[in-house]
Amino acid sequence: MKSGTELLMIPGPTTLPAEVLRALARPSIDIYQGPLHDVSIDCIAGLQELFGTREKTYIFTANGHGAWEAALCNTLSRGDLVLVLESGFFAVDWADTAKQLGLEIEILPGSWRAAVDPQALAERLAKDTDRRIRAVLTTQVDTASGVCNDIPAIRRALTDTGHDALLMVDCIASLGATEFRFDEWGIDLAVAASQKALMTPPGLAFHAVGPRARQRHQTAGLRTNYWDWTLRDRPDHYYWHSGTPPVNLLFALQAAIGLIRREGLSAVIARHDLLAEATRLAVGCWSVPGGVELNIPAAGEQANSVTLVRIPEGTVRPVVEFCQQHCGVLFGEGIGPALRGRAIRIGHMGHVGAPQLLGALGCLEMAFKVLDIPHAEGGVAAAISHFAKASQGGNVLAIDQHAQSIKKRGT
């Protein structure tokens, strides 16, 4: 049955739109002055729009791990205590980066099936009377668990306890798919990367930097030339990228930002919300005791960019292989100690719409049936009904090869 274009439904890297692919094929140009300078300016402005900030944004030639390291090096010193909020794999992985840099790490224990508890955070901060904790690290979305953390509530825990730790947020898997308001929410430092909802190949990492983080930067003892914000603030375009710019990746990022602007950021976020809810409804219909179930059961704590589906241990690899070999659909497998071999990760972010998602869900339901995975039927029908309902009352689900979006029309 496998034919046609392979469908990539992993939680990153994501499918590249045709406009981005064409941008990657553009010939290289002068890296010191001229048009590339303007491309960088446009990308930086686009990142400000995405982060929801008027503060400075930076572009690094790196992946998300590079963004993590750059955040720590620009603001902290060896021996500083960092509090890491567990809600999956990636905040703890960020902690490993911090440990290698000589920072002291404390993990605030959390569940892989629920969001960070702001009250538990407030209680820990209140005990830190000598203000040893210099930074709090969290993810907005963790693609290992499928959770979406309440960043404003986490910020309030810091504010209400009068704690001066920097709030650093990993929004690698949420930027461009989930509402994010850097300035309004009082975030000090946010990190992101190109390969997920931003529809660009891996290789670019981003920072949004608030005033408090910039102030800490002045005394940070971990600063290095490549990551250093101050060195990148020099007027020469060459130094904005700490050397040779990633020319074609910048072309690609500019094209992707153009697509988001054309669709409208609010419409992009609404589309991701629609796709995610359709996926959750499908999994909810499939759910049975001892069989298929959502990893994050609580509404409001579920990510809009990825959904984690728990299935019986030992069945993940057969299901993933069936979907790839027979249907040409690629799903991710669970990662990390809590979910490896126990979950399927459905990525629904970036350049994706209803046809892709319905096809993927249909293949997954077929795999459950063929492989005798305990489940109830009707998941795909539930997703279709959700899309149909969203298309009523003037909300039309419009999908084309350039931008797949929910467009609100006047009634």
C-alpha cells in the first residue's frame, strides 16, 4: 500500500514547505554587506514577532542544545545554583548541559504525565532565603511527554515570592505553534530553534533576551566568544553571526517567517490548536484500559505541537514499523526512561493541515486493528467531526500547498 510522498509526523524536524526548499537552493551571496544584511534584519524582526517581544533577539548557527548552552554561558558563572523544573525529558537534559559547564543543579521533581506544579515551585523558592538559586529552567512544551507548561503561572511563582532568579524558557517545540508572550509574561530569556513549527532545517537557534538577563550578562563568568551577546552586538554584520553567516539557512528562515506572516500568527496558532484537539479526540475515542491512552490526561496541560499516545509495552516498534512500511507515515517513538518503548509521538506542527493529520490518524488506527492493539474504534471519525464543526459558522478550514490554515471569514 505504500506509495506517494512519505508523510513525516515526528515531532521535529518537520516537513519543509516548497518556499523554504526553494530558498535553500538560492546561490550564496556576499556575507559582509548588501542583501544578506537585510535578510538578517528581517529574520531578527520576525523572531521578535514570534517571541512577542520588543527586546533583542539573536540567531546562532546551532541546534537547540547550542541555544541551551548559549543561554547559560551568557548569564551565569561557575558554581551558580540552577533550579530545573521536571515535566519530561528536555528540561532535565538542559540541566545536564548546565552541569557540564560547572553549574550546580537541583531538579524540582515532577511527573511525566502532568505539567509543572507552580505551587511546588513557589514553596521551593520561598525556602531559598539566601537567594542561592540564580536561574529557573523550564520548557513550555516537552516533546518527550507531550506536556505544555503554564509559563505565566511559573512566572507568578517567582514574582509572588519576590525571588530574583532568572526565568529561562525553552520554547523550541512551541514557538510558532503555541501562544508565547515574552514581554507580557515577564520572561527573562527564551530559547528556540528552527526545525519544528518554524519549518526550517535544523541548524539555527534563537534567543530572546530581557533586561534582567542582559544585566546578569555583565557579570557572567561563563561567557565565551562564540555565544557572547556583547560580541554579537557589534555593528558589522559578520559579527552578528560570530563569523560566517549560515547563508542558505537564513534564506530558508526568512521564507518560513514570510509564510507565517502571510497566514497570520494568530491563525497559525489557531490551526495548531485545531489539529491538536482533533488528535486528542481521536486518541480519546481509541482509549481503553490496558490499551491506547493519552500520556497527558489533563486538558489545558496538553501540547498543541505533539501528542503522546501510550500503548502496551512491546507494541510500539511494530506499530511504528507498520505505519512506515505499509503506509509511508513516520511517527516518533517514546524517548526517555519513562516512555521509551511505551509511547508513540505524533507531531502535528509546522507545515501540516487536516489532510495530513487525517491520513496519519487513519494509518495509526489501521495499525492498531491489524496488530491487535487494544483500542476502541471511531478515532478518525471523531477527528473528522471536529474539523467539520470548526468549518461551520464561517470558520473555513483552507488547505493548500503554500500555507495550511484556519481562516476566519465574516459571517
